[in-house]
Amino acid sequence: MVKKCCRALEHKGLLAVKPDAKEAEEYIIKAKKNLELCKLYKEKGFDYKLPEEWFYTLYLLRISNFVQIWSRE
């Protein structure tokens, strides 16, 4: 993933650290659970919650993608 540098005065950004594939799998599992939640919202009539939940699901999948790419290096 990406971590903030502990020396904020010297570095004003994010530093890439080498994650593992297990971490990527955890994000994918979270995304799948979130999709199940979207289905429940739809069934129960809470359609107004769907856009933000879909966005969060895509966010989780994108993070897992970055983690998988970085873990191959």
C-alpha cells in the first residue's frame, strides 16, 4: 500500500511500500461483501445508498489492483 512518510517536514507526499498478495485478497473480499450489501439495499428499497456503495466497491477493487501490481515487483 501507500504510507505517509514519518518525516513530514522532509517529504510532503506518499511513499510506496511493497505489500503482499494476501492484502490484495482481503480488499477483494471486502468488495464482494460490499456488493452483497448493495443487493440487500436494492431488495429493501434503499436505492439512494447504491451509488456511494458502488463507488466504495470500485475503490476497494482499485486498491486491490494496486496492491497486486506492486507485490509482483
